[in-house]
Amino acid sequence: MYRVWNFVTNYSLLLIFGALIALVWANTNAESYHHFVEFVIWDHAPIGHYHHGHRTLTLHYLVNDILMALFFAIAAKEVWEAVILKNGSLRGKKAATPLFATVGGMVGPISVYLGLAYFMGSETYNAVANGWAIPTATDIAFSYLVGRLIFGAGHPAVRFLLLLAIADDAAGLIILAVFYPSGELAPEWLLLSAGAAAGVYFLFNWLPRRMDRGDQNRPRSTFVREKLSFWPYLVAGCASWYGFMVSGLHPALGLLPIVVTIPHADRAFGIFSGTQQYLTDLLNKIEHALKHPVEIILFFFGLLNAGVEFSSIGDATWLVLAGLLIGKPIGILLFGWIAARPLNLGIPAGMRIIDLVVIGFVAAIGFTVSLFIASVAFEAGPVQDAAKMGALFSFFAAAVAFASGKILRVQKQD
């Protein structure tokens, strides 16, 4: 449990602290808060928001579009290891039912969100429709912590929840890339990202290993790892990020093509495993080095994005919450049952089908990624603020999850 608390402390408590400051600030002096958020660092800059024929680098852009790329790189690292490594958690039959449940955990919220919006009238639907992806997100750290508290460390539902959350992260990254461009699309610029990824992989990963074949001392690979370290990947990451920015895809995803090129261990112990910190491959070393910077970045992300006035609560707030608190558990239960029973893929021994309902409520804690999607789904204004409030209120899913665990008589296994 220490490792889980440590992870939540590292990556989430500063985020919450920043969000609370933002809420208080925005509700006591909204004008100064928004002036702070949109503070101009560099007008007519080479990077930043494109407006009136030139780019402007604001504090909000620096955090959301540049620095948050490091957060999404860490998320991509966990997903990549879960998929590519031989013992990866998203490989094999053990992942089949959680993957089906993940699909349900996205279809359910989208259906509830858009369905309710449709019945609220065309004006409301047109105003909020682009936020359909907000309730699909799952905050992996808080969901895993709540899951451990409800089920206990030894319950198979906890591992099921973690697999679902990792797969949900992967789907969220794809949704952001495909459905939420940051500007007019210029896909030819993605060739810069692809070229940077291919070049750094060939020159600093594949080629040294190729030249070291038959030599147990591996001098070239060792030289690259110890002397050049992360620098080639930093240069490639900057090029890839720029390619994403100019292409119109959200630049916060710009490091994803580079993550998959970095030398990694041949096994993963899991995001909450204490053994993970002792891995010395370059990918894990980079993650360890980013730990404290990302803590600070998440504080500023909460500070710059969670400043919503309580008077902005509106239709989008309740739609996001309905998608999370109704759509998530129904979707996860339905698709999980289809996978486990009609498709005969099964569920882990010691876990009941009804436990999927509790898992669904736990997974409804959207927070970080929901807040991020809300910030890109809508232009700044009342609808965006209302949707953000829904993302913040998703913490109430934890209380519902605890209550459902009691009602459904979850047997805690420590």
C-alpha cells in the first residue's frame, strides 16, 4: 500500500492542491485569476496559440501544450510496456475481458452523455456534443487507490481495474490525437515527427545493438547509454513536438512517437510495483528523472485549469457526471459480462460478475484526463467551465464506489 500512496503523493496531491487554489481564486477574484492564466510570456513567438496571423506563448499554453507532454509521455510509457513486453499486462488471454470492459467503459459514458444531451434539445446538444469524450477518462492513480481500499490488495478485482485503467489511458491518447486537433490539420508535418522517431531509433538504439552483436561487453550500446544518455531523445522529442504542433494535432501528445524508440527493459513489474524503481534501462531512468518535474507540472495544470466559478455549473456538468456515474458502471458491467459469459473469456478466479459494478464506479473517477479533455473540447467560456466542473465533481464517484461495495458485499482481501 505504501507504493500506491507514494504514487498518489507524487503525481496527484500537488495536482489537487493546485486545483483547490484555482477554485478558491476563481471564486473570489475571477478577473485576476483569468489574467494570470492567460499571461503572455512571448508575443509573436515561434510556438504557441496561433491567432491573428502570429503565435503567442501564454502561461496556459506553456503548461497545457508543452509541459503536459511529459505527463502524457509517462502515461504512454506504461501503456507501451503493457503492450510490447512479453509479460506485459495487456497481452494474452488475461487481458481479454478487461479490454472488453474498457470498451464498455467508453461506449457507456458516450451513449449516456450524448443520449441525454439529445433529449435536452438541439440547442443543448449542439453546445455540448463535442465533449463526448470527457466522461470516458479514468484517473489511474486515484482509481487504483480507491480500488485497493474497497477490495483489498489481494483481490483479483484490483488487478482487473488496473488493466482496465491502463487500457483506458491508451484509448484516451488515441481519442485526443484523432478527435481533438489543436488547429487546422497539416498532416505533412507529421513526417517530421516520424522522421525524428525513426532517426533516433536507428542511430541510437538499433544500430549500436547491431554493431555489438557477438560482443558481450556491448561497448557501443554502453557508450550511448552512459555518455549520450537521454540527449538524442530530447532533441528528437523537440522535433516531434514541433511536428505535432504545426500539423494541428494536439502538441501535448508530441512525445508519444519518441517514447516507443527508447531502449527499455525486457520485463515490467507494473506501475505500482516497488521493484520498478530498480530498473536501469534508459526508458525507466528517464521516467525516474521526470518524476519531480511532472509533480510540479501537475500542480500548475490544476492551478491553470481548475479555476471554475461555481455559478458556471450547468448542463455540461450534469452530462459529464451522468456519463461517468451511470455510463461507466453500466458499460463495464455489460461488456465485461459479454466477454466473461457469452464469449467464454472468463474473469479472474475469486472475482464475481457483480464486482464489475463496483469497478465501474471506481473507474468513474475521471479528474486529470477528463479535465484535460474538457480544456480542449470546448473554447474557453461557460460550456467549458461547466464541463470542467463535472470533471472535478467526478471525485464523488469514490463515495458511490464505497457505498456500492458495501451494498454488494465485497469481500475485502488484504
